[in-house]
Amino acid sequence: MPIHNRLTDVPDVPPGNGYSHAVVASGRTAYISGQIALDAQGQLVGAGDLRAQTAQCMRNLWNILRALGADWPDVTRFTWYLTDVSEVQVIRDVRDEFIRESLGERANPASSLIRVAGLVRPDLLVEVEAVAALP
């Protein structure tokens, strides 16, 4: 695996809340476009339900990672776009349901959360993109 380090403790920087401050990797990198809560047929999953929409986003990411020959431990960064940041714990919980077992004791990938007024469709509540270091 081309990930060399997940930096979580940095002097004079507050600890990350469930993410690494930096991930050091080498080799080929994949930049995965933002995934939204549409299934394989293009239908919305989880209208009005952030948990269901986040899970569909993560399933879409997982399918793309597998197509690249990668897995959750290869993800170096997530960028989250959320319309209601008061519900950030929901996306953290769903993310961890998907990635924790694969990561084991390793820290979560680097992460950013961006509050947005809206996404490409008004019924979407979340979008997530990722960067992965390919094995």
C-alpha cells in the first residue's frame, strides 16, 4: 500500500475530530468525483433522509474504489458537501460504518466539510468526493 503515514498529532494544532490532519502517500493517485445519492438506475435513494443518502454516496464510492482495484484503506482524503452541518455526526457515523473495519487501528483519512446552500438537485442533502492512493 502506498500510504506511508497518517498524521494525527501535531504540536500546537488541535486534534482532528475523526480524521487525519495529513496523509502521506506515493504512487498512482485517483481523484474520485463527488458522489451523490443516486443508485445504478439514477434514482434518488433516501429522499429527505441524510443517513440513507450518505450510505448511498459511500456505496457509490466503494464501487468506484473496487473498479480501481482499491479499498477503503487506500483513501487519503474525503471532501464532504453538506446542506445542513448541524447533522455532521450522521455522516461521520455512516462513514465509520463503511470504513472502520477495513482501517483497523489506522486513523481515518484526511477530511474537509463544506457547508453548501444546495447541491445539483434540491432533493440532495450530501455529496462526497475522495482521493485514493492506488495499490
